[in-house]
Amino acid sequence: MADELKISRRDFLNGIALGVAAGSALSPLEAIARSLTAEGKNLAGSYPPALTGMRGNHPGSFEVAHALTWAGTKWPSPERQTDRTYDLVVVGGGISGLSAAFLYRQQAGRDARILVLDNHDDFGGHAKRNEFEVDGRTLIGYGGSQSIDTPGHYSAQAKKLLQDIAIDTDRFYDYFDQQLFRKRELGRAIWFSKEAYGEDLLAPNVMRGYDGDAVEDVAAVVNSYPLTEPARQALIHLMTDQGDLLSSLSREAKIELLRGTSYSDYLRRHANVPEEIPELFRDAINGLWGVGWDALSALEGYRQGMPGTQGLDIGELENEPPGRDEPYIFHFPDGNAGLARALVRRLLPGAVPGGSMEDLVTARLDYARLDQPRANTRIRLNSTAVDVRHVDGGQAVDVAYVRNSEAYRVRAKHVILGCYNNMVPHICSEVPKAQREAIAYATKVPLVYLSIAVRNWRAFDRLKVHGVYVPKAELMHSFGLDFPVSIGDYKYSLDPDGPAIIHGSFVPTAPDRGLTAREQHVAGRRRLFEMSFEDFERGIVRQLNGALAGGGFDAGRDIAAITVNRWPHGYAYEYNDYADPADWGPDKGPHIRGRAQIGRISIANSDASAYAYVDGAIDAAVRAVNEQLANA
């Protein structure tokens, strides 16, 4: 099994840090910050992608920020500048921050002095790489931002950036084996747990990717589900009947009703199904929106083609973004960590050997080369910005940051904040009140991506399954075999006897309590910070043993390692038409005011685009760089 972390944040809150703080002037949060930031020293010389246990927002990455925002802790800025003056300082080394550094250097010239600060021990934001050594083979997985989605619809600037960093998305048509699972007759399953349904049962999932078209095929599967007889009959009817459940209403009235009704309530009120059916469907959308169908509109259900909506006869909706007309295949083995590594390769060629997207996958990054004193571009990890303000009559910006419990101060001609958007008002006191309120409207989606290295994937092959949905889940709402991608020297294990990565998704929600998506994100984040690695490990073992037992899976024997990629501040908030005004989207909403330029300070992150995709992060960087160059 994976090495377990011996100290979790909950352990600190329950004892260690409180003991440190007792009898001293330090608050508990400040004590946590001052003790845990030293963890960066312990990781010096390590290779972050290979670390297992609790990763993502790992211990040492968030304590300074929490002390600043929760306890009002202040770090005195050094009287003297502790580093040279830069042309640009970027706060946040995610896709947006790295893109900003790259785009700025493209336009300002290679002699431009650039510093990127990030609070984690690795760059990429939540585009993180997970590596495992299992039985002599290296496995590469993704711990966050997953894929380059529909690149054909990217802006001209985002497309050009991909081209400039040597990413050719057309090559994924060769590298992603779109037929592997079909060739091995592996389908999608649903696992009913004993805790939620009274028995452990793995069965075909008729709600997604089921090949049976005839009513009798669907009925045969549904009748095996551990539901009451009325619920089974209602589900069969819902899955096979294409009738219009709102036939008495006009098109406009249908849209108004659907927008103002959650899909769960639509099933209850208009499909007249037993409560078991909304519960069965509820969590299937968690991975896309960060909440279930209890907090999303029935109109979104129509967009997604959910049962009970296909016969509504609404037609095309107005002002809708283009649908996905490209396959979901544009995926590096390490997800969008591959894109982050490609950006770093262009910024610091000596840190990432090679020059193609193929050798990028297996290149071992030299972390010691990220922050070299003589380099014009530097990436400084384990560094949390705590104060950003204009100086010299607005002609420069000072950035104070904390690293290994010590405060430092750098000066720059320009600053781009590519960090978590809600942190901006806490580190930049110059943000106007109206802009603060606009930023505060949204909150990030908490989520966990679980990378589980296994010695083989025989159980999936025997059960003829590649992905599993878990309704009313205690932990993972879905898990399955990682995407079958082989690039360059990295080869996906085509043989079930070979090692593989199981990818699991867990989005902490607070469903069926009448809470909006934003309220559920706040509640879910609180829950996530209270969970230890042991909680995740115990849940993973229970779910995999329960779901895959029929294929001979044994967690104690088959699991080689576990990495918990915990993201309490995960994906950017996207407006949904059940909780937010219907006309809000990437081009309209509070985020427009929230991202306003503040002199020599600009804001660039996917939050500022209200769009949780790679191109949202890149487009934000394009805007921020252009703002600052216009202010040169």
C-alpha cells in the first residue's frame, strides 16, 4: 500500500500546532503556517511527481494563505529588497501563470527578467503529474487538470500558444487508442454498495454507454438493480420512452420551467418517478459541474441528453456554446501537466531535456534548474505571496512572499496574479471594494483526483468493465482505467497482466439540502480539509474490493500505491442557469469586474474567465499580458 502521511492538517489542528501555540503569542493558524512551511525544506532534492500520499494542496502549500485569510496573520515585509528587480513577477505557477510568463517573454524579449512564484512544491497549479514505479515499470498519471478539451474551438491566441510550445493536438488521434476498450468488450458499469443499497452489486450502467437498444435489453439489466419494483419499472419507462413530458406547454414556457427546476425535481414532479430514481441519477454529473442534479437545472439535463428530456421538442437553444464536435482524446498521460511541462521547457530549456511533445512525456525534469541565480526566467516553488502593492508613486510593484517560514520581498515593473482569485483581495489591499465584491461572488469547486497504481488490471478485463459509476457514494462517485494513451517511449499497458493506474474522482457535495452550487462548494471544501489520507485509503480499499471482487481483485495484493490529489480550491466556478442569471457566462458576469486591471497589476486565472478549461486559463494570460505591455 502507499506510504501514509504521518501528520495531516487535522492532526495539527487537534494537537501539535495547538500545543506549539499554547502559552505563546502565536495563533493556532499562524503556528501551523510557521511550522508547516518548513516542509519545503524537507522536500528539497525530492522529485515531486513521484511523491505519494496526500498531494494536490499538500501540507505546506496552504497554511500561510489560511493564516493570512482566516486569522489575519501579517508577515512583516523586509525593509530591504531581498532579490533583484524583475520586469515581471507572476504569482501562481499554474497554466495561466506559466502562459503569462511565456507570452510576456515572447513580446518583451528573451532578456526580460521574469520570476514565477508558486506556493506548491511543484508547478502547474492543479495540472499535476503523478508517477509510480510498479514492478519495474514507470506509470504516469494525472492529478488534476485532465485534457485539452475541443482545441478546435480555442481562440487564435490559445491555438498559437500550443503551436509555439510544440503541442500538435492532431497527433493524439494516433496516440489515444479509441478502440481499446471496445476491442476488449469493456463497458461502463454501475456499482450499488451495501452501505447505500443493502448489497454489493456490479451491473451494466444503462444510463451511459450501454449498447442495448431494445426495451427488453434495458429491462433485463434494470431488473437486476437492487431497487424496489416500482422504481425499476419507472426507470425502464424513463430510459425507453421518448415522449414529451411537457407537451401542454409552449416552447418558451418549457424553457422557463426547465431553467427554474432542478433536474432532480423535474424527475419527481413531471416524470413522477419514485425517490430512488433522482437519487440514482444525482451524482452522475458531479465530475463535470462539481455538484449533482439536485443543484443543476432540468434545462442542463436537456443539454446533456438526460432521460426524460429527449422528447421535449425544444430544438436548438439560443446563445449556446458550440457542442463538442471533437473526440475527448487530447490527453497526455499526465493530463495537462504535460502542457505545463511544455511551457517550462520553453521558459527554461535546461530544466526539461528534449524538444518534442513525444519526448516530453518521459523527460525527467531537473527541479534544481528552475531557480538559478543567473537565469533571466526563474520559477520559485514553496513560496506564498502575502502582500502585493504599488511603490515609487505607482512606477513599480513590491511583492512580499513567505518561503520556509521566512519573508522575502521582490520588486517588479509589472505583476500578474495567476493565483486563486479569492486570494487576490487578501494579498492586494489596493483592490477596490466593488471589485472585491465581484471576486467574492464565485468560489472554486473542491475535488479530489485519486491515482491508484495497481499491479494488473485483470479484474476489469474479467468483469468486462473499464469505468464504474457509484450512486450515493461515500467516496469515489466514479473510477476506472486511465485513458489508453501511448506517446513516444511511454506505452499504456495493453495486457491486463501489466500494471496500470485506476483514476478515481471524488467531489465533496452536500446534496438534497436545498443548497446552491456555491453553498455546496463551501461545505464540500470544509469537509475535504477534515479528511485524512487514512480516510481516503480506507474508502478506496472498500470501494475497489466491493466493486471488483467478482473479477478477483484484492486491494491488499493488487494496489501498489495511492496518490490523493486533494484540491479544496479546484476548478474555476462556472455560472449555471439554475443558481445564476441565465445570461451570465464567460462574456458576462461579476468576474468581468473582478478581473479589472489595477495599474501595474493584472489578474489572470481561469476564475477570471469563469471557464474551467485550459483555454480559459490561456486566454486570461493573453489579456493580462496585453494589459501590462500596454502600460509599459
